[in-house]
Amino acid sequence: MLCAKVEPMVHGLAKDYAGKMKFEVVPYDQGNNKQRIADYQLDLHGMVIVDQTGAKVWGESGHKQTRAGVEAAIKQLLGS
């Protein structure tokens, strides 16, 4: 689900938000991931933030994610 450029960003965010959020890299070609990615309306590459129920709160397809944009969505979700 994540492009090579974005995966290091996810690992950095996981470190910064440890204990507050769970981060997961989902390979498109494994298990039921194609359906999961389609359910979140993402292309092959993208990022999604979901709440505890699995409902999508934010997402972007493709390779256009920036750390600032993702952090803004995280802060909005966390209320900080």
C-alpha cells in the first residue's frame, strides 16, 4: 500500500506517536490486502488513517503524501 518514499515516513511517524497510534505497512499483493485497499478507496500506493472501529478518517492515494499533511491529519484525529 505504501510506496518506497513513504514507508520510511511511516516508520518515523510510528516512533514519534508510539503508544498513541498503531502504524502498519500493508503490502498490496498479500492476503486480503487488495480488498482492504479497495475498501479504503486507495490505489496501489497511498496512506489511510482509520479510527478504532476501522472507519476511514483520512486518506490519500498515490505518492503525494507529505509528513506535514499526515501529521496534520493525525493531530486532528488525536485532538492535539
